[in-house]
Amino acid sequence: MMMENGLSMEYGDGYMEQEEEWEREGLLDPAWEKQQKKTFTAWCNSHLRKAGTAIDNIDEDFRNGLKLMLLLEVISGETLPKPDRGKMRFHKIANVNKALDFIASKGVHLVSIGAEEIVDGNLKMTLGMIWTIILRFAIQDISVEEMTAKEGLLLWCQRKTAPYKNVNVQNFHLSFKDGLAFCALIHRHRPDLIDYAKLSKDNPLENLNTAFDVAEKYLDIPRMLDPDDLQNTALPDERAVMTYVSSYYHCFSGAQKAETAANRICKVLKVNQENERLMEEYERLASDLLEWIRRTMPWLNSRQADNSLAGVQKKLEEYRTYRRKHKPPRVEQKAKLETNFNTLQTKLRLSNRPAYLPTEGKTVSDISNSWKGLELAEKAFEEWLLAETMRLERLEHLAQKFKHKADAHEDWTRGKEEMLQSQDFRQCKLNELKALKKKHEAFESDLAAHQDRVEQIAAIAQELNTLEYHDCVSVNARCQRICDQWDRLGALTQRRRTALDEAERILEKIDILHLEFAKRAAPFNNWLDGTREDLVDMFIVHTMEEIQGLIQAHDQFKATLGEADKEFNLIVNLVREVESIVKQHQIPGGLENPYTTLTANDMTRKWSDVRQLVPQRDQTLANELRKQQNNEMLRRQFAEKANVVGPWIERQMDAVTAIGMGLQGSLEDQLHRLKEYEQAVYAYKPNIEELEKIHQAVQESMIFENRYTNYTMETLRVGWEQLLTSINRNINEVENQILTRDSKGISQEQLNEFRSSFNHFDKNRTGRLTPEEFKSCLVSLGYSIGKDRQGDMDFQRILAVVDPNNTGYVHFDAFLDFMTRESTDTDTAEQVIDSFRILAADKPYILPDELRRELPPDQAEYCIQRMPPYKGPNGVPGALDYMSFSTALYGETDL
């Protein structure tokens, strides 16, 4: 019959029939039986020595069946029935039958081999039986690419010796005759034992002896072949060579398993080391970014200034420097941090590791919240700076206005107290007294007119205090002096009025012309003073409408100058008329006007001042008009650029979002398009920089509103940063999807199907599904979920995997990870434990020397440092617990 492994003979009779066929065809070499006897004897002894015994003559020592039963127990690891200890022939036959029955129980059909032939010492039958045992227990288990045992053993030899010169293994007789094939097999697995380069095809005996000696001394493979027999036989016995070569296979297969186990462990540890490096880099970047935000926040939250316009403008320039130089590298650092975190999580999922949880306070959400707080603080800080600039500008204007009005008032009051305290009226004549009285009345009128000015000065001082002007102390002191003086002037004016009324009963003569002059000169003088103040009054405007309103008001004022000129000529003519009368009538002291201190020269000087100030005011208004026209040009320039850049950013965001939804081509196409968008965005950056320059000019020109556009520089900055972040995030997600697809063997069609199904149920294009939508998506992909209680429990277990934080949503990366695990296989803790068990020779622990022998130095030390001591039974000093270490790689761990 045919064996499982494909050896084409029925045991026993197959052996005999093949011998007879070779003998009929003249192919049977008498030396083969000798070679088989030597080889099979050595093979049997290689196993019997484990039981502390051996055979000398293969056809004699198995006759009583005792050592035959012992051989079968050693090579099978099983216990045979108790042998008969008698020395009679039937005892020996019974023992041999027990051995043959055991062989038959292993699925071997023995034909023509009976216990009597073995007991009688029939060499051919004994050799046939031993060959049967060798085939069953030494060769049958050899499996290479599902070939028969013989073909598999031949293929194994061919692969292992392929790189070696002068070695061409085609069979198990001639191919091994020169000994190079044996040396190549040893050198391939133990290059330290043989210097293959020194071997020659011309020295076959030396090659054979070298291989047999090294195998016996270092590999524990006994000599089963005789070099002289191999050389002196035209065609060496195939069975003898196969038996000896199978010992090489079994010797080196254990090393191959150890190598495979070591490779698996190296792979797992290499992944773990890379993940740890990414975790450490994430912690470092996160700590650095959070520390920078922590240092920056107090500066942004500070509202302290020296309450001066120059100080605030300096802070504004510092803020612009921060936005241009200090923040952009941090934006890139934040994007890199998120990219590294997503890559790390993807690698952890692909290697079947638990998700990485950053240390407290350093999660992605913590960093996002801190970054959002930073942006809010930036916005509030910039708004405060602009508001503070406007406030301080108004304060400077009010302070100048206060100084101007206070100077004018103090100039007017200078000498008034001395005048009111004077007793000059007591030596005056009647007309002089009446003049003094009228003069006093005119002063009272002037004093009342100045009441509004004093109130204006006090109101300005109060507003400066309300707005917290930095020099409020000196303003308040000066205002208090003016008010105190004003109260004294009021009291002195009332006292002098009483004195003049008392003296009026004595002096009643009045000069009509002086009185008329005083009446007309006083209001005209007040008008001149007010006009001069208005013409030199400072103003602040922010729009074209405001400056045009001032120009229109000034034009209206100029239209009244004709009437003012008539009034001035009338007043001057009164003085001239007085001079004429005094000269004509020689009135003593008549040129002195008793009703007013104003003179024609005063009127002339002030009128001349007004006429000179009018063109100066024209020039000032014209300059401001040009300034506002320039501001209007800046507004239009900024709006024109912003109205192009803003929609461009929005279009790019829409396009990137559409690509991120996986709606456009393969992953490589999406990645290519995203990188094209990335290049386009960076190429577009000069437009943003140009807009920043325009915006700086706008701020330097104190322009605070723009009716030509709804975009502000802040919204464009945020949009630009969001566009860069979105592109980087989508590139990272697509690269991770490619990594998932390639590492897990997911086809593009499967990936498209997953994305298409996900997008179909993601109606709002949010990139996430509710539990019900996720369930429908699974059903659409052919996933069977029952509608009974068991189905609900199964679905809840699935939800726990794809939504471990119980957020109520399933994101695409978690969905893809779940579908990938459903479609592919991954390393498990059990596989790693099995690999360590092979390296440990089936012990429940492993020693540091074993790790250093089988693993690369860095990964061996990595295991030794992290493996806990073995605490189980039969432990030895230094024993390490590889089971708990392997379990920790795939569970909750500090690694």
C-alpha cells in the first residue's frame, strides 16, 4: 500500500520485492547489504544508548525481541506491553510479535516479515524490519512543501546546499559519494565547525571523514556510513545514505525551529521598541509644547501697561513678532505631534497591541484644549491692544485739549484778581466811576461767558480720570487750581459790584461811545477767542464722512467772515470816533475807556490772528482728507486681496475634506492629490504674507473697520492654519490606511468596499457613525447580527472594541481596524509564548544565556531587563518568566 508520506512500497514485502527486482536486473550490489547492516546498527545504537544499551550484531541481538521492544519504546516515547523473560523460542517469538504488533498499530502494513524470521536471525528480514522502523519513525515525519518524505528530504538537502560550489544533490547515492554534500549541510548550519573553502572535490575520503568526525563529535550523530564503502561501491546504498541524512535533518530542524522562534521574538520586540520610541518622542514633544503654552499664556493674559500710547504700541509690535516668528514653529510642532500620535496608534493596532494612553494631561484632547485656550487668549490680547490703543489715543487727545483750554483760561484770568481788588474807583470822577461800573458790567458778562469754558475744563478732567489717564495727578491739581481761582473771581466780582453801586450815587456821568464800544467789543472779543480756539482745536477722524463733515462745517464758518468783518470795522470806527471827540473837546482821560479793558489794537491783533488761522485750518483739513483717502485705499486694497484669499482657502478646505472622505480614487490617488494640495497651499503662502503686510499697514494707519469685506486678518490666519492642519491630518490618515492595507493584505477592492459602506451610512459626512448606523453598515457588509438577545450581546461586544471610550460614535479608523482584524490574522500572545518555549527547550522558564545565544544582543538585553523572575516550581537561579512577559506585550502594561 502507499504510505501517508508517499513512500512507494508496502513495508516488508515491498523491501523484499525490490531486492529481488534489483537482483534480476543485475543492479543489486552485494555491498549494499553490508552498508545497510553498518548504517542500521549505528542508527539503532544512536537511540538505544538513551536507554543505556546497544547492539553489536543486528541479526543476532534482536532475536529475543527484548532490545527490539526497547528500541521502539525509545523512538516512539510510548510503553509497549511487558516482555516475556523466558529464553525459550516461543518467548522470543512472543516478544518479536509484540514489537511487530506495535509497528502495525502505527499504520504500517507489514508483509512477508514474521517473528520467526527475526528469531531465526534472517539478516534480510531483519534489515527490512529496521528499514520499516526507520521509514516510519525517522523519515515519514519529514515534510517540505507537502512533498513525500523522500522528496521532501531531497528538496531540503538541495535548498541547504544550493549556494555551495561542487555540490549538486540529485539523489541519495552518487550525490553524496564525494562527501562535499555532507560538509555543506554541516557548514550551512554550523559554519564554525568546518572551513568549507579548504575542501576539495579531489579528496573524497578526507571530505567524508571530516564530515563524519565533526557530526559525531559536535552534533551527536554517530558514524552510520563507512567512507571506504562509499568510495569502493559504484552505487552506494540509497537506504543507508537516507538514514544517515535524516539524522542531519532532525539535528538541524531543532535549530531551524529555534531560529524561527527567535525571528518571531525579534519581530515582536522590534515593533515594541519602535512603539516605545514613538511614545517617548510623543511625551517629549507634548511636554515641550504644553510648557511653551504655559509660559506664553501669562504674557497673553497680562493687561498691564504703563498707560501710555507708546507703551501699548510697543506691546502691539511685540505681539506681531510673536505671530510672525514664535508661533509658526509651534503650529508645525503641534501638527507633527498629532501625526506621530496617529502613526503610533496605527502601528499599535496593526501589531495587536493595546492603544497608547499618554500620561495625564498630555493627551491629544488636552493639547487641543490648551491650544484652543492659547488662540482665545491671542484673540483677547489683540482685541485688548487695539482697544487700549484707541483709548490711549483718545486720552492723549483729551490731555492736549485740556492743556490748550487751561492755558487759554489761565491767560484770560491772569491779573483779574488784582484788578477786582483794586480801589481805583475811589479817586475817579463821575464819568470815570460810571466807566468803571460799565467796565465791571462788561467784565461780569465776560466772566459769565467763561463759565462754560471752566465747566468744559472740569468735564475733560473728569473724563481723563474715568479713562485712567497716566498723569491724572497733575491734571487734577491744575483743574483744582482753576476751580478755586474761579470761585475767588466770583466772590471778588460780587464784592466790587457792591462797591461800585455804592459809589454810583456820587458819580453818574457816562461816556456813551465807550459804553457802546464795550458792549460791542466784549462779545466780538469772545467770538474771536472762541474762533481762535476752534481753528486750532485738534480733531480725530476715522472715515471720509467725518473729515468731509469737518470740511463742510469749516466752509460754513468761512461764509460768516463777511459779517464778522463788518462788525470789526464798526467797533474800530467807534474807537476812532472817541479819539476824534477827545481830540476835539480835550476831555482829560477821555481816551481811556472806563467800560472795558479791550482796545482797538486787541481787536485788530485777534482779527488778524483769525484771518491767518483760516488758511492754516484749510491746509490741516486737506492733509487729513488725503490721509483718509489713503486709508480708504488701504481698506480697498486689503478687501480686494482678502476677498480672493478667503474663498480660495474655503475651496481648498472643501476639496481636502472631500478627499478625506475617501470619495476620489484609490488611497494612492488620494495621497497624491493631498500632497498636490499641500504643495499648492505652500506655493500660495506669498499671498498670505502679502496680505499680512497690507494688514500691518492698515493697523499702523489706525484703521479699525473695513466695510468692503467680511474677512479679517484673524479669520484668514485661523483658516490658513486649519487648512494646513487638515491637509497634514488627512495625509497621515491616508498613509495609515495604506499601511493597514499593505500590512494586513487588504485588497484595494476591500478597502473601497469598507469606505463606500462607511460613507453610505455617514449621511452628514462627519467621519463617524452612531451605533445604529454602524450596525446597519456591518449588516450591509454581510456581517450576521441576530435580532435576539444574543445578537444584542454580540453587537455590544463589538461596540466595546470599536468604541472603547464609550463616546457613542464609531470613527472610520476604528471601523477599518475592526474589519481588518476580521479579515486577517495577527500575532498573539500564545504564539510568542510558544516561540519562547521552543527557545527554552520546553521549560516553563528561560535563562539569560539562552536568550543571548538565540537573540540579537540588543533584543536579548531588552528581554532580560523586562522579564520578571520565574517563581514557579523547579526553578533555577536566574530563571526568567517568559509567559507573563509575553502576556504583558498584548495586555495592560507599562511598556
